[in-house]
Amino acid sequence: MSGNGDDNLDPERAQDARGSLERQNERLQLLLNLTTRITSNLDLREVLRAISANFRELMRCDGAGVWLPGEEAGTFKLYAFDASSSKGFAKEDLIITPAENDPGKRAFETMKPTVATVEEMGWPGGGEGYRLAAAEGVKSACFIPLVSRGRALGDLMIVRKTEGTFTAEDVDFLSQAAGQIAIAIENALAYREISDLKDKLAQEKLYLEEEIRSEMNFEQIVGSSAALKHVLQLVETVAASDSTVLLLGDTGTGKELIARAIHDRSRRKERTFVKLNCAAIPTGLLESELFGHEKGAFTGAISQKVGRMELADQGTLFLDEVGDIPTEIQPKLLRALQEREFERLGSTHTRRVNVRLIAATNRNLEKMIADREFRSDLFYRLNVFPIRIPPLRDRREDIPLLVSHFVQKFAKQMQKKIESIPAAAMKGLAAWEWPGNIRELENFIERAVILTRGKSLEAPL
């Protein structure tokens, strides 16, 4: 009798063993295919999506995802999630702050696998992780830390919505696979960091080349009037700090030259001086120009773009005509100034920057606030150290110096030899109101040099 029972049991054991072996072989084959796929791909999002989809199939479970640390301390972000069915609570780019007893957090911090039922997740305190699992109808979850070179990069999460928990065989298999997954994730993270840096350097190179071409004839600020000396004293005073400066004055008074003077006398002088004329960029493109965008963020965004804010990191950003910034962009600028962080258009990745801001405007910002055209909180953030640049009519004693300077500049460019400026011409130039200020004077002298045929300036007064 007993012999017949043993004979019946052996086939059952053999069948179980064959089933276990087949399951292991199937898992190993799928894992081999996944490893080949993810090690040849350096796009982080695609790598994580492949991991999630393949492990849901491998484990024959209801959902699989990858959590990585978020930008804010103590947060985790669901970078990829694949589910047979979902109620929409768990989705890509979801950010949570897990409770202290959260099994995923415990796995990440201890670098040891954690298995928990939904009831265990909810006692005591629960937290966002428990509420998310309960909302999705999860019965049990397994969290495997993704560890590379002694450092946890994130968690692989496997969830089931049916009764029953994960076996020791499941946990052992997932732990063995986690090492290869972690290496692939580390490679993708490093590639993304290098790509971002490469893009930024390429954009910075193009920007600096444009600046060199446009600023080849940059010269020192010219003048000796009391009004100009007062401005330069303020420049010396504020340059050593990192405080925001607001330059006020009419168009053409030389606000950009003053901004450059502040940068050149600051501790950031070896870093980039980045300028952006807010009035010269169409409203629809200004946000992209300032903060950058990802490929496909909007129609026409055929490639990634690094914004001026990011280019100016560790340097100085000069926003000319800041009063022309649309009201819908002003909150984002305020946040970038206060929190030193922003997101590119089409991205959820928060970028941190260390930028010294110099802003300039010829508009009455206080009146714009009253007219609801400019945010008062942004104005107060910009108006830390205001400097008013005097119009040329208030520093007439500088006009002869400026005239001589511009005559020499344009004569050299045009390969002319102009040795004198008639007294009558100089008197007329000094008496003119110059509503366009220094820029108008410069353009007038350029025309005069073009018209001059001899060695004495022929000013068309």
C-alpha cells in the first residue's frame, strides 16, 4: 500500500520540479532578452519602461514599476509603470513622500528586499505609498533595491492584486536580476547627465560666438560728469555682492554697458554674461528663450534647447526691457529668482541654477503694477538695488567726449583719418536734446563720418 503511495507521489514531485525548472528557464530567457535590450539603450525613460513591462511579464503579476529619488529630499518619483489594468492613480512621473514605515523607502534605505501586504503598508501611519496601493487595489508588493557600487539608485516594484504573497524564490530571482538592472540605470543616468552637459556647452559656445560677433567693438564707458560718476560709484558698491540690480532709464542711455560693468567687477566675471532683450522676442517664444524647451514641447520644437537662464548658471543674466515680460511668464521668473529652480517647457525635471540677475527697463513699473500689467511681488524682487541712468540731456558735459570717442571709432572702421571736429559742430551737438540719448548720438556720428571727405568732421546739422 505504502509503495503504491510513494509511486504516486514521485510523479507529482517530478511534475512540480519540471514546472519549477521550466519557470526558471522561462524567466532566465526573458531576463537575458531584457538585459540585451537595456544594456544597448541609453535613454533612461525607455530603459525603465522596458524593465517595467518585462518584469510584469516575468513575474506574471498585475503591475511593475521603477521608483527613483525625486528632486526634493525625501521624495520618490515613479519613472515608469506597466500594469495589466490601472485605476489611474499610479502613473509615470507621480511623486510621493513616503512614510517612515513605507516598504519601498525601507528597501531603498537598507538596500534589502522588502515584501509587504497592503495591510502591513497601512500600519501605523500608512502615508502616500499606502494610500496609492489601496486606491489601485493592490494586495501585496515586493520592493527590490537597485544597487550599484554600494549605492542605492532606486527600487524595482512588483505588485499583485490577488491574494497570496511573493515567495522566497521570487525575491531571490528579483534580487539577482537587480544588479544588472542597476548597472543599466546607472549608465542611462550618466548618459543623460553627459548629454545635458554637452547640449549646454554647445548652446553656450553658439551664444558666446554670437556675443563676440556683436560686441567686437565694446569699449569702456565714456564720460566724466557728476551724474555718470554717481552711477559708477553705485556700480562699484553693488558689484561685489550677488544682489539683483534694476537699471532704470530712457532708451539708449547705456544700460547694457552698466550691466556689463557690474558683471566685470563681480566675483562672477570669469563666468558667462548672458543677455536677453525681452521686447525683441515674440511673446510665444519668450518662455522657451528664457527657460529652454525639450524636443517636441510645441509645434516647431524639433530639438532640445537650453534657455538663457540655464546658460547663465554661475554667471550673470541681463534681462533688458524686463517690463515687456508677459504677465503669464512673470510667476515662473519670480520662482526662478526666489527658489533658483525652473523646468524647461515640456519637461517635469526641475533644474537648479545659481544666477545673478541684472534687469533693465525704460518703463514705469510702479504704474504698470497699478494697471495690473506687472506683478508687485516680482517688482519688489527686482528692485533690490535700483540704479537710475541719467539721460544724455542731463550730462551734456559728456557729449564732447562721446563725440570724439565715436568719431575715432567709426573713422578707424572706415579707414578714414579725421583730425578735427569744428567748434560750431561741437556746440550744435552739445545743445541738441538727443531724445534717443547715446544711441542716437552714436548713429548720428556714424552718418557724419560716412559723409566726411576730408580731415575735418562734416556734421549734417
